[in-house]
Amino acid sequence: MNPDLRAIARLRGEPGFDEAVLATSFGEEDPGVRPHALVRARSAADVSLAVLWARGRNWKVACCSGGHAWSQNHIRDGGLLIDLSALDGIAIDPVKRSAEVGPGCVSGDLDAALSPHGLFFPVAHAFSVGMGGFLLQGGFGWNSRMVGLGCDNVTGADVVLADGMLIHANHAQNEDVFWALRGSGTGFFGIVTKYYLALHKRPGFTGIKMQVFRLRHLEKVVRWANEIGPQISSQVEFQMVVNRRAFGIFSHGIEIVTPVLAESRPEAKELVAFIDNGPLRPAASLTLPLIGAPLGSIMKVAEKIIFPTGTRWHADNVWLDGPVEQVIPVLREAAETQPGAPSHILWLNWNPAPRARDAMAFSIEARTYLAFYGGLRGKKWQPSDRDWATKAAGSLMTNSVGSQLADENLLRRPARVLSEPNLSRLEALRTQYDPARRFFSFGGN
Ligand SMILES: Cc1cc2nc3c(=O)[nH]c(=O)nc-3n(C[C@H](O)[C@H](O)[C@H](O)COP(=O)(O)OP(=O)(O)OC[C@H]3O[C@@H](n4cnc5c(N)ncnc54)[C@H](O)[C@@H]3O)c2cc1C
């Protein structure tokens, strides 16, 4: 083995190998399988070398950046795992309003680097999510209803292909690869070693408005959320979170959580006034005033509360467009069977603005995003809790238009994650760029 590669490789069976593989994952679940080897890349050149090494041994290749895929898609049975977390550089050009970031850079670090320049990128909601996987699958980030998905704001990328070559892909060169890397997520046929991003002016105010209901109000809260969704400003994210230890009431309830990004506090207050003035306010256990805070602090605190470390996560999701009445019984059942906190159900009024999105692999979105996060901690959970998210999302398959790759669960439940024409194009490109199927793809292949 090349000595440069040997210095950053660990082989299965070596002391500490299992721990090193599991440490690449945000989730605590042990998927029970292991790659043949793990390489911790420090540069694009390391990635090329590692891909060529795997090729020489006829191994498949998986990679990870921030390790936040709920399905732990990167830990496969056999093959080579390339860990890109050390490729975490950030270079900002404030004049051009652009940035170059390594895939291992995490959302909160990018936001913190942009803030002093008064610049903004729709990074993921939780601080520690890796930009590598986040941008590849689409990337529903902060203010994405306003400024687009993360991948809408990618202007180029450096990619190592199955033959070990490092290429640049953008609108003008390797357009096919550029098309694919915006939305194919775990189905991408290459490894991104750097992203080139377009930046936005930073909103002057960031805050959150919250209202909390007891679970007995579920049906009317859902009907209300569904009805008002299309009228809510794109600067506001309307989320409903159902969990067994809802904020302030410490029992089974529904938290209405509405982040708002605006130019000023008065503007933000106006944008979330529909909550104070809503018809359900008398039924609410709690309606908090709008709380302003720096985005970085919100990201850190929210992650600690909603996604505590040391949790075995099992998530799944559906995009919904159909009548809400068909969904309500499933939601009720999912709420009644949900494991203890931090497990939760997320209802997001996505209501995509009719915008001219570039042609790209990302192709499924709908009025409502519904995701189930089973978070199992300590000894309290039952084996059936493991299947809760899969079961709940699966029972909405016929009502859904597909699933989002962000919270994918394709190793456990096949789902439609790209439109038919885009999936066909992606598979044709895979045959062209990765004929030997060197890279692991969606689900089990
Ligand atoms: C706490 C938490 C909060 C989240 N919040 C959001 C959110 O607000 N919005 C949202 O859209 N999603 C969110 N997600 C989902 C998250 O964006 C996806 O799981 C994403 O894939 C994570 O990226 P990663 O690099 O951290 O993950 P990884 O597990 O490292 O990567 C996931 C997969 O992407 C592929 N991949 C990763 N990096 C590369 C690369 N450089 N080149 C090629 N392929 C690569 C691999 O197939 C890998 O298995 C969240 C997840 C968690 C755990």
C-alpha cells in the first residue's frame, strides 16, 4: 500500500477500527456491518489515491462528511469508507459574495464564519450537520423558503470520479455531473471534495415564536396548520413538533415552532402575528412572545434539546400534497405510539414558492413535509420503537408524492426520492461515469 495512504488508513481487525468507524456517525446505533478499511482523507489528492486503491482491490467505496445521515448510509458491509470530515476549510470572498467550503465543514461553523461579513447561506438547522451530505441531497436550510435550498445556491464543485480523476463541475464544464450533484444525495456517483457557493445578505433579525398545545388538540391544530400554510410568508418556517415532553407542559403535546428571519424585530413580529391572532390561541397551553437570538445560538441550543448526542436514531419521511383528512388518522396513531423524547414528529409547511429552479437532480417537493424521528436512549426503549418511524412513514406511502433524501431511510424502506425522468437520467450518468459501480448508491446497492 502507498505509504501516504497507509498513514491515514485503518484496516478491519486493527485495534480501534470498530470505534473509529462508529465515531464517524452522529447516531449511536451500531449498524452491525463494517467496511474493509477506513481512510481519513486530508486532501482531494488523498481521496483520489483512496479511490484508486479500492479500485485495485475491487472494493466498493462509501464516504461521509459530517456523518449525519440518519440511516448511517456510509457504513456498509465491506468496501472502503472515506471519511472527509477533515476537509473542512472555509474561504469567503465578501466582495463577490461567494465561498469555497470543504464537505467536512459543518453548518454552524460556516454560519459563524459568514456572520462578521454580514453574509448568509441557508445552512442546515442543526449546528453540526456536514455541508457535504446536506448540499448533495438538496438541503432545506435556514430561510430556504426565501433563498432556496442549499443546492440552489451551489455554483460549482470539485469531484473525484470512479477513475480517481479530480474534475471541476459547474454550468459550463461537466454539466452532467453538476446536474447530478445537486439533489442525488446518497445516490451520487462521485466524491465532492469542495463546494463553491453563492452567498446572500444576512437578515437583520433572527427569532423564534412558539405556541404549545396538549395532544388532545392534534386534529384541530393540524387542520389549522394545513389551512394557513399557503398564506405564511416565505421568511417564516411553520413547524409543528409532536413529542411526549413538549416545551413548558412536559407532557405529550404539539409545539408550534416558527423561526423567522427578517430585516428587523417589528417586521418579524408582524410576520408571525398570525399565531397570536389565530383562532386556536384560547386552546393553547402556552403562547410565548417572539424571542430574538443569534442564529448560531439557536442552532446550538435546538440541537442540544431536539437531537441530543448519545441517541440511536431511526428516521423516515414523506412529502404530502393530498387532503389532510387522510393524514390525520395516521398522525394520531403515530403520536400515540411514538417512543419517548427525544423522538418526535415534524410537520413542516413547506409550500414551495413557484420559482424557476435550475435543472438539477433534486425533483420532489410538496406542500407538506412530514418526518418521523425515533430517538432511542438509555434502556427505556422497546425493540418495536426501532420500527416506529419506518412504519409511520410507510403507512403514508399511498398519500405521499415521495420522500426527501435529507431524512432518508432507504436501507430500510425503499421510496421514491427523485422524479422518474431524473432517476433515469441519474442511472444513465452512473453507467457513464461509474460503469463498475464503484460507489455505493441508494439503498442496498
Ligand atoms: C441533527 C440533524 C439535523 C438535520 N437538519 C437538517 C436540516 O435542517 N435540513 C436538511 O435538509 N437536512 C437536515 N438533516 C439531514 C442531513 O442534511 C443529511 O443527513 C445529510 O446527508 C447530512 O450530511 P453529512 O455530511 O453530515 O452526512 P454524512 O452521513 O456524512 O453523508 C450522508 C451521505 O451523503 C453522501 N456524501 C456525504 N458527503 C459526500 C461527499 N463529500 N461526496 C459525495 N457523497 C457524499 C454519502 O452517500 C453519505 O452516506 C439533519 C440531520 C441531522 C442528524
